[in-house]
Amino acid sequence: MTASEILASLFPAGHSVREEGGLLAGTGGAPGAEVAVLGTALGLEVGVESALALAAGVLDVIRLHPGRPILALLDSRGQRMSRRDEVLGLNGYLAHLAEAVEVARRAGHRVIALVYGEASSGSALALGFMADEVHAVPGARLSVMNLPAMARVTKIPLERLEEASRASPVLAPGLEPYVRLGGVESVWRPPLAEALAAALARPAGPDRRAARGEERGGRLLARPVADRVRGGPAR
Amino acid sequence: MTGVESRPARASFREATARRRLAAVLDPGSFREILPPSERVTSPHLAALDQPVAFDDGAIVGEGLLGGQKVFAAAQEGAFLGGAVGEVHGAKLAGLLSRAERERPAGVLLLLDSGGVRLQEANAGLLAVSEVMRAVLSARSSGVPVVALIGGGWGCFGGMGIVARCCDAVAMSEEGRLGITGPEVLETTKGVEELDASDRALVWRTYGGKHRYLLGEADRLVEDDVAAFRAAALDLLGRRREVGLGALDAAHRRLAARLFELGACADATEVWARAGVPEPARLPVLEVGEFLRAVASARRGEP
Amino acid sequence: METLSFEFPCPGPDAPRAAPALVGVVASGNLEVLVEPTAPPGRCRVVVSTSARGFGEIWEAVVRDFARRHAVSGLSISVNDAGATPAVVSLRLDQAVEEYLGRP
Amino acid sequence: MTRSWDTARRARAARLARARAVSPGRWAEPGRATALLEALLEPGDRVCLEGDNQKQADFLARSLAAVDPARVHGLHLVLSVLALPEHVELFEKGIARRVDFSFSGPQSVRLARLAGAGQIEIGAIHTYLELYARYFVDLTPRVALVAAQAADAEGNLYTGPNTEDTPAIVEATAFRDGIVVAQVNERSDRLPRVDIPGGWVDFVVQSPTPSAIEPLFTRDPAQVSEVQVLMAMMVVKGIYAEYGVDRLNHGIGFDTAAIELVLPTYAEELGLRGRICGHWALNPHPTLIPAIESGFVRSVHAFGSELGMEAYVAARPDVFFTGRDGSLRSNRAFSQTAGHYACDLFIGSTLQVDLAGNSSTATRSRIAGFGGAPNMGADARGRRHPSPAWLRAGEEARADPGAIPRGRKLVVQLLETFREHMEPAFVERLDAWDLARSAGMALPPVMVYGDDVTHVVTEEGIANLLLCRTPEERAEAIRGVAGYTPVGRGRSPAAVENLRDRGIVRRPEDLGIDKRRATRDLLAARSVKDLVRWSGGLYDPPKRFRSW
């Protein structure tokens, strides 16, 4: 789905969201109950400029519209990979963006992420995965790396990776694996406005993804291990 | 004899294992590990790929003393799968940070040495890194300082490069490296013209401690010496960065200024020249002390 | 991966009980060795998980020589190996037992 | 009919006359280099195309590979190191037919293939000294194509720090009416020093690109392993200290780099400074810097130079042989002679050792050759001057106490019992046998013969073969340090214990070595940067070795 199709379905009453250079910004929803929208389109690879622009968008909402919910729309192939981005410290720009989302949530903004295309690596970490809840639409694809590239880097035969990915959700890119692992709370189907309203109505809470992963059988150790460490030293 | 004082008597941080780093950075004998190797909490995903596991999954977490104060500490073992984050490894780090929120030690030290997400557990690893990021920000928001120490052989890349910058402060050695897209990945995906990963001088001036310090991405630059890292950790423990709008605004202005001022630079040496460092080409050969003096006025970032 | 288990009787008194000790790292050509006081009295138990298949005989010889060099009665030795040579294995086993015994 | 006694001189004059049509003066145009060679060369000529361990006449090699094979063919190539792709190309094109050489390095696989296909006749694979010797007996070059750093208008050559083979080649060629062509990197009005007089040089051509040099002898201390540190401790305590080894040569592997790096630490602790490792025949290894700086090393004569060591060498003229300009003067022929006759010990790594102690680096699919190791790793039976180490070794080897006293050179082979991928380094039968058969060689290519080897050192211990009195005892001593290889597991434990009692097999514990100290902390330098620090900033490592 394209950004405009998604936006139309999310905000049947209209929205002011514009796409420029792969970045989305604007508001949607009825007067008095506006939702701030920001995010990426066309698979944008997030570099230093776009990370800073996204952070600026979050900062503006905190400053100008206290309490206004934020919807992060994500279609991004990950961080931009270039020498210049590394020279300038892209990791620091992405951390800044993540911290901005954290501050927004702590200031009382609900933050909902919706993956409507791709989500991968740096940009997923800094924007989408910082939300209170992460949702996706059918056809969304979340990933770290495709299997052939993974085979090259890890020197594990591709057949073996393919075989393992049939048995476990940890390897293959896609939507379903991330649902099972708890990384995606739910899959939204049209009309999206209802799903958004329901998400916004839920109270914010702590990071529940590890618990979801355990319930859904995708990540059986993340929650118990974290809890054991949280609990006390083994004696 | 000129050699006497140049003999490297220092105990290298880079060469030490994660366990030895922890033992040397914390007060002697004070470290108590949580989920130690004898608990055998290992990765459930490696067997399917015929890969050996490690009894601690490459992440050592626990509590100890630093200058007599109670701190929590975690260390990644770079030699095991490049210190990469898998389900268990990440859960140990996230669990420690959330324990810190509850028990409120004087701080949390993260001895990072990681290529980022463990590809053998790709999706679970990515989520684990996200959970660690959230846990760092959450611990800081609750008032517990988190300090990253980067000086291992793998550096700190991928999502862990973001985690490092989510901390209150970062100490690095010149040998340490920090970034998001590491040199090998950059060369593989974008070609050798973008970055020649075998050109070590280029790799280190792009990702290395000196450049990060000059940019303000690292708060302390130290010798590759466990004692120097310990001193930096002690020093940075009191250095909290508020998680709030004020600090965020200040950081935003700094990052915007960096982009405005240095955004046209494609290479670190251009950055150093434009930042006003005299004789920028000399920076890589300077020892830490000389380097700090040479860049004192040109350094960007907080003091 | 291949798992090898060895258990054999050891002469002499059991090693003192101490906190488990770990040395080495699981990296190419290297291994980690965990020493714990959990074997039955008078016996030593060694469990090896290795990525290099087909070297069981060599492992057995290395482990037996190791047990002859040290008082390992009552100790369990657990190994995660990523293709270390016998030279490195012997060195790590020695270091691990010394680390274990060096502790109060 | 009277016999003519100057045929070679007249042939030389005729060739030079042909060549003057291409290049009237001593300085030839680079673009005419191939034409010059076509004018000078005749089919079947014996040609020395300088290929040293480091310096290569690469531009002349490319020019030679471009000649018309119809005019120039069937050459007999003599050169010490056959390392360039162009060298192999000469045979593929039929320009050359026969070769005598010492070492083939990177071309070893292609060479084996050519030999298998019958496209190359290998006269012999020599050691360096043998090959130079034969330049003066029956393999004298008709034409020598050599390389130097710079030349002046008169054709005087400055070789820079890599003088290497050039004097030996030019001496043999110029004084037997041969023709010498030199490629140089630059033309200079004032040479820093003259290494080859212009009167011995016929043509000079400036290479469009400087001759490429590889840092062949730089070992990054970061890659030295703990096991190598342990073996280095054994060598220092069990051999160097034991025999008082003060004149020596080291191989170029990480094993010997580890020894160099523990001299300022471990050997210093043992009080050995001033007693061992004073005089060396060695390339200027960067890993030797800490031992030089801490006062172990008193002199180094070098076969060739090493990239990045120029300023350091120039600043340590008491240690290195240098010209008045400060740059290193190396000379492979002299240094090999020094290594053979003047050194008490040679130590080097190897790939395979059999039960007789024969040591080989040959593998089935490569013809790699020898270089200089066999010259240094062989007892110099012509030697007459005594030294404590040499006498002690001789005494240990003497079975009959009434026999005439005679010394022995210490020849030590250093190897881990398993190589990578669990390949056993000790074998019943060397791969060299198979290579000899498949390549039709008269001799299996053995690097060091068993009867020259005095000690085998592995992580398990030291086998002193000097003290063995029978072939069976020797084999058992070798089994006694062969670890868990099939050869090692074939030992008789009782026999090995007996050898231990007699000091023939010595374990680290027998030597009083605490294995826990075998960590990288014992290395005087753990990184290339540490080496730069030791050198006071004078060592300038090549790019690939620096992370700054």
C-alpha cells in the first residue's frame, strides 16, 4: 500500500500529511482530536538529515501540542549506508530521534507505529520500535537482512538458513515472524481508522514485546531471562 | 635507551576478554555475576545452524563496586560471534537495566564490544537491541546514569551504535570504533569506492575514538588501558544527561550545527580541517595526551 | 556439533569445593572451559561440545593426559569448542583448573 | 686455423651495435624497451631477469613478455624469485623455455601447472647461494635485466635499501662479456651512493611506474598466539640460554616473531641481555625493534630491506649496515654466506616434519622452492672457527668421546603439532615425495634435511636430536613432541619418559616454565602501534598494518 492509501484509510475525515523527499509530516483526524503524523515513505533510507528532520517533528509536537498522539508511519529499508553518514555520526542522529520519541511518550504523548511497507535495522530501531505499540498492515515486511546476504556474511550455507527459517521465526524477513516474536503487536486490516482509534484508547504501558513473544511462542527466553536478571543474583 | 619509557606496560583493554575487562574496571574482587556460566543460559537458536554456544551467550552481567559505590555492569564478549546481540544476550542486558531502575545503583556501565544484531538470530536480535535501547532510556529517565565504554576489538556497530549514543556518556579508546554501518557491511553493500574496509587508516579515522571524540560523540578519549577506562568510568558516573525537552533541544541544536557546519565533508580529515584543528593530517599519529591538547579548541560537543 | 562425554575414576582426594571457574572464549580456533565441583566423588567428568566432528579419539587422549597432570577428582569440566587445536585445548584446560584452584 | 678466444666479446659488440639502432645512448626510451630487448636478445639466450625476494625488474619483465616470440624464444631464465605473473607468461608464450630459480611464492600453483603441461623445463630449484654460485660457473647470464632505485647520466646505479641480488648478478654478467640493462625508478644527477659502477651497465631505462615492493617480513604482533608465546619461552630458556646463542638467523613466521618479542621481557628477566641474540643475519624485521631498543641486538646484516624501516635503520647505524647516506645496504649473497658460516643457530617454522626430522614446506599442488632457508638451516661443514654454542652442540652430537672434536650448527625447527583445520604437522611420509613424483623432480623438495636438524620444538616440548644415538631414538624423540598427531600417539610412553630423563625430550615443566605466564602480556609489543612507539616514531608501517 502507498502512503496516501494508508492515510486515506486511517483518516477518512481528511488529513494534512504531505510527503517530501520520503518524509511524511502533518496531522490527521477530527478537530480537537488531531493525531500528529510523521514517518517515512517509498522505503526511505534514513540518513543524518532525515533523522534530524524526524526528531524535529517529534520535538515540535512536544513543544506545540502537549499530549497530542503521534502516529509513526514506517516504510523504510533501514538507515542510509554511506561513508558520509558514518563520518557525521548517523548512529548519534538516530539515537537522538529515539530519545525524542522516549521524551514524547514520557511527556504523555501516545506513540503508535504502523509499518505499511518495509521496516529494517536503524530506522526501525530509532523510530518505529520506540513506539508504545507497533502494528503493521498485511504485506508489510520487517527484516534485518535477506537470507542470501546473511549466508554470505555468516558463511552458513543458504540451504541451512532456509531450512532453519522454516522451523523458527528468527531468521526470515516478513511480517508473520515479527508478530510471533512479539515485535508487531497486531496486524491492522481496513478500515484502519477503527484500529487506530482502539490503539489510541488503550493506556500506555511498559515495553511488552518480550512477553508477547513468549505468549506467541516465537521468543521463549527473552522474557524469562530478562526477568531472572531483573529478579536477583543467582546464589 | 629510548625504549624504556615506550614499552607498553599498560594492560590493554582491547586485548582483554570481557570477563577480564569487568574485573579490571570494577573494584578488585567486587563483581558478582547474575546468571553466570554455570547457569548455562545459552542461545536456543545456534544449534539449528550447527554453531557452538557460549555458556554466558557472550554477555556478562552483574553488580560490583566502582570506587566503593555500587554499580551494575555488563560486558559483551567480542570474540564470541562478534559480540552480536541475540535473544538471550539482549535479554540479559535489558534485564540488568531494568533491575537498575528498581535497585537504583550509582550507575550502569556497559562495556560494549559488538557488531550489532546477531545474524544467526536476526529478527530476535533486532528486537532485543530495541529492548536494550528502550531499557537504557528508561533507566536514565528514572535517574540512573548509564555509561558506555568502547574499546574492544569489534567496536560498537549496528543497533549497538545507537544504544551507545542513548547512554548518558561514552568513553572510548583510539582503538575503539563507533558507528552504525560497519566498514565491511558498507563495502559489501555500497562497493569498495564508498569505503575500502581493508584500508585500516580510513576505517579508524572514520569510526575510531579520535574522530568520535572530536565530533562530541565520545565524552572521553582514553588510552587502550583498563586503568584508563576505569578512571573514565569513575569520572563519567556523575555526568548525567537529563532525559527531557531541555536536553533534547540542546542536543538537537548541536546535531543541526554539525550538519550545517560539517555536512559537506565526505572524509574525517575534512571534518578536522573544517573544525579548525591545526595540521589535521597529524591527528592520527598523536598519542592521546598530545591529541587532546591539539583538538581542545576545535572539539564539538559538551566539555 | 558433536557432543563427547568422558567420565573416569581419579586417584587421590577430591579437589576442594570452590566457585565455578570459566576461562577462554568461544571463537574460531578457541574454546571455553567451565570447571565445577559437581562430579561424583573419586571421578572426573568431561563434556565437550565441538564444532569439529570426528576428533573424539584425540579429545579423549587430551582429556586423559590433562587428568593425569592435575588433581581433578570430583570435578566436572564442560567445554564449548570452536575448532581449537589440541595445543590450545591443553593450555585452556590447564588454565581453567588453575583458575578454579586459585580461588578461595 | 687459429682458435678465437673472444667470441663472447665479439658477440657482445654485435648485439650492442644492433641495440644502438634502437637506443643510441645509454639511456633508452621506456617506450622502446621491448624493441631494445628484441635487438639484444637471441633465441636460446640465458637471461637473468632480476627477481629478488623484494625488488623486481617488473617493467623489464613486462617489456620482455611483449617481445615477438618469432624473434625471441626459447630463453633460459635464471632468477632467484619467480614471483610475477609476467614471469609465468614468458613460458606460456614460448619466449622462455627453461628456468633455474630458488623460490616461486605467489606463482607456485601456476608453475606446477606449467610443469605438469610440459611448457616449462625446470633446470633445478636451488637455494640462493647455489644459484649465485652457478652464475659464476655454468649458469652465467648472457644478458641481465636488473632493477635499481636510481641512476645518473653515467649509468651508476643506486639500489636503495634493497640491493639484494644486484651485485651478484651484475658481477657475473658484466665480467664475462654479458650485457646489463637496468630499470630505475628515477634519474638523478647526484646519487646518494653508488652500488653498481656505471662502467658495468650498458643500458638504463626509466620505469614508468616505480618497482613495487611488498612488506614481506612485517608480522603484526596482534596476531601472535598464546601457544606461540609458550614456544618462544621454551626456545629462549631451553635453547638460546642453554647454548648461549649470540649469532643467529630467524625465519619469517609468527613463531619466530614471538621469540623476538619476548626478548625484552622474558629473556631480560632471565638475565640474558648481553649473553644471547647479539648478532643477526636478518631482514630488518619490525618485530626486532623492541629487542634492539632494549639492548639485546648489537648488529644486523640484511638480505634485503623492509618497507617502513628506512628511517629507523638510518637512525641506528651502530646496528645496521648503512651507506654514508644513512640508507640500508643489504646484500643477499653476503648475508646468506653470513647466515651459513657465521651464525651459530638457524630457527624457522615449517609445515611438515617426518620421523627422520626431514622438514618440508612443499604441498602437492605447488612448486614453491626454497629461498635461503636450506643455506642457513644446514650445518656448515666447512666451518672452522669455534664459538661456545657451536662447540657445545658438537659435543652433544659426538657419540665417541675419543673422536676428533668438532662443532655443530644449531638448526631448530619450530612448529605446532597441528596446523589449521587439524592438519597434523608430523607425518610418516612428507608430501614432498608426491610432489617430486608428480612434477618429475629428481629430488623430493626437502627444506631442511633431518641430519641437519638439531632440535624440534612444539607446544609439547623440545626434542634434542643431537643427543640421539640411533635412528630409532631420533624417531622416538620426535614422537615425544608430536602431541596428539597420529605420529605422536604412536609413541611408547615409557620410551619417551626415558628420553625425558636423559634430557632429550624436555617439557615446559622440565625447563621450569610456568605455562600460566604464556599469555600475550609477555610480548614487548602487542600491536604495530606498539612497535612504532618502541621506535620513537621512526618506524613508518605500511598502510595495511596501521589503523591510524
